[in-house]
Amino acid sequence: MSQAVTPGADTPAASRAGDRGAAEPQLVYARRDRFAPAAALRDLAADGPVTLVEVGPGTDGKSVWLVTGYAEVRQVLGDHVRFSTRRRFGSRNATGRDPGVRPDPMVGQLMDYDPPEHTRLRQILTPEFTLRRIRRLRPRIDTVVGERLDALAAAGPPADLVPAFALPVPGAVLCELIGVPRDDRDEFLRRCHGFLAAGQGRGRRATVGELLSRYVAAMVARQRRDPDDGFLGMLVREHGDDVTDKELRGVCVLLVLASLDNLSGMLGLGTLLLLEHPDQLAAVRDDPGAVDRAVDELLRHLAVPHAPTPRIARTDVTVGGQLIKEGEYVLCSLPMANRDPALLSEPDRFDITREPTAHVTFGHGIHHCLGAPLARMLLGVAYPALFGRFPGLRLAEPAVSVPFRVHALAHGVDRLPVTW
């Protein structure tokens, strides 16, 4: 999916909200009303497709241009010449570093690279994410989903589908992809979820992030010595000295950032949405030919990443009639772009019979999400398997009591009580 704004880095999503806890007001671009963008965000969009907003100290205290129109979002995301994703790390808190030098933990983070760095690293990574290679994971995805459903059935109803299904399925698939040994997976995922957890201070996040980084560095070192047939091993064998150990480590951390919260959010939210639309749920469960369109519509309608990596204007540029000056920050609202009438008619209506659209949930341009084929495959397996295994699945509590995520990198539910 489109890479979420990285926690702990100097970006709008890494404002001091985590240091002050859950009482901190949610940043406007991340506000939702259940499945939809919140009224406050819609009000901003009503004033025009480009609006100046305050998002906190993650942008050196500067305001940010929030882009909400579909055409304008595609313009920004598609123009890497005039809009850079490379953060100016040295400008505020990278003591001892020259401005523009990327901190060591961010090496390999593709979303922070501009060409030609980006071009070189993406060309190395792209073959590992082709549909042909991703299909090698399909048997393992089937097994992972089946094992979680078996465990759910054995435990019996009621159940919370978030810890029982929405979290462990993406976690297990991520471990399969990057080659985490089975004995290490529980600890590895504990570190991943600890790093991504909302409501913690920067100090705590940095500590957990360092533990995660150390583990990945050790895994990369093992693959250098004895590469296997997995993602890291194939990169080592096929590209050798063309990719550094730090870049391999950064790529693995990026996969954590771009997959766990997004996919768990999609599984939880998508299940809740389908439970509220039983006719469409039945099609997903019973008609294999409906699954691909359903997944695409779920991705568009829910758009769980609030925004991709912020851009910095490299020159004065006009977007949606608004002049954005060189050095100013730009943030693109993916859920608002996906619900723009310029993209499709009745954009607020959920309808899995729609023709697939060119939505921006996976981003656009050179930073379009590499893992999109894997995400689509996982969701296309998980939804019909869940509803097929439990055809009587229903909420165990009123829908209004289901708590939605706050201060998370991706939209989702904190809890999803179900029975069958």
C-alpha cells in the first residue's frame, strides 16, 4: 500500500501527539467518521482542492498545503521533479549533520529517495514484487489464513477479530516474505507492533525501533553469509554489492511500515463494512469472480493510509489554482482524493460491482506502492476465506460500539467483536 508517513521521523504524522498521549486532538488530515473522511476534512475540501493547514512541529513549525482533489493529488504524486520526498533531515534536529544528510536508520527507505537514488534502488527491488514472484507466496498465504481460521474456530465465539485475524495474518505473511525464522516470529512481530503503536513518546518509539533495526541487521548479515530462496536471499544473490547491508535493512523496515498497519486496517475495516452490507458480503463469499472488484472497491472506499510521505516543493508551482512556493510542504489526502466526484460518480457509495478505478490508495507516480500485488492477493484470499468458514459471522455488539483507531498511521478498528 501507499507507504504511511513514517513514525518518529520529521514529518507531519510524527508531531508531538505520541508524546502527549491519546488526549491529543487528531490531526485534521487523519480524521475519519467511521469509514469516511470526517466533516472537518470535507469542510476544508469545500474551500478548494488545496488548503493551508497546521499539522504540528514535524515540518519545522511550518504550515502544510493539504491537497484533497483527485486530479491535484495525482499531479503532486506524479511530479517527482517539482515535488521531492527527500526530507531535509539536517534542518532541525539532526545535530552534527549537514542539512540534507539522511540519518542512518532511513537508509534504504525508498519513500525518502528521489531519483537517481530512487531509480537505482527501485530497479533492484521491483523484480521481487512482480506478480509472478508474489504468486510464489500464494500457498503460504492460504496456509496462514487457514491456520488463523482454525484457531478462531477452536477457540469458539465470541471473538475479537483484530488480535485473532486482522493482526496476525499480515504479520505472518510479512515474516514469510522477508524470511524471518519461525522461532523468531513472535518476538519480531512484537517489536514491529511496538514500533508502530500509537500513543507512545518518541523516546519509547526510538528504543523499540532500535531493537527492531538490530534484529533486521542481524538477519541481513545471515543472508549475506548464506542466502536462501526468500526475498532477502534473492536480493543478495542477484544483486550482491549493488545493494548495501544498510539498504537491505531499510527495505525490510519499510516493508513493516508499509504493510502491517495498512493490511490489518483493511482486514478489520473491510470485514466491518461488509457485515453492514450483507448482499455484497454474500457475493464476496460465494462468487470467486466478484472478489477482485470487491477488493478494489474496498481499497478505494476505505483508503486506510491517511497520506503518503509529504512532499517538499523544489520550485514555485501552481496546484489547483494555488501557488505553492519553493520549500513549502505538501500533504496529499488519499481518502478525500478517492471520494472526489472527478474520479467516479456517487463516490461515497460502497459498491463492489463498480468497474475498478484509478484510485490512489497505493499512491501514484514513481512512488506507487511496490507491494500492491501482494496486498491485493492477501485481501483476495482472506475475505472470502473468513466469510466462507463462518457464514453466520456477525457483530457481537452494536456497530456503534466498535472503536476506531486514533493517532494510528493507518485507519482501522481497535477491536472487532464478532460471533457466529
